Amino acid sequence: MTLPELSAQLSDPNNRKRIIDITAILSVVAIALIVGSETLFTSFALVWAVTSQMHLAPLFSYPLFAAALIVALGATGFLARLAWQSETDPANR
């Protein structure tokens, strides 16, 4: 078994052909932008509220903002991957 065959089998266990067109690509981009902006702003607002309430110095609040950024990007990537799988699945067409 070659590497592309193995990769295709791991990414799609039913081994179906994915349907990739402009609507699927635009839908995934739109979902990633909307969900990404919401998770980013919500996580930053949460960190801002907690650090303001606790009167933390910037030395401690900046790493919390960085952690919130990493979590928001991870959640956005996960949801974009789910959107890609559902938008290109032939069963959903």
C-alpha cells in the first residue's frame, strides 16, 4: 500500500470520493472566519475580565492572552476540519 492510499484510507474510513467545489471551500472559509473571530474575542474578553478583576500585572496577563490565543486557534482549526469533512462528504449532498 502506498502512502497516498494509506492517507486516503485514514482520512476517510469509508473510502468515498470527496466532493470539492467552490461552495464547499467558501463555506469552510466562512465558518472558520465566523467561529474563529467569536472564539478569539470571547477568549480574550474572558482573560481581560479575569486579569482585571484580579489586578494582575502585564507580566502575568500577557501569557494568559497567549494561552487564550492558542486555545482559540486550536478550537478554530478543529471546527474548520469538521466543517471541511461535512461540506465535502458525498452523503451530505
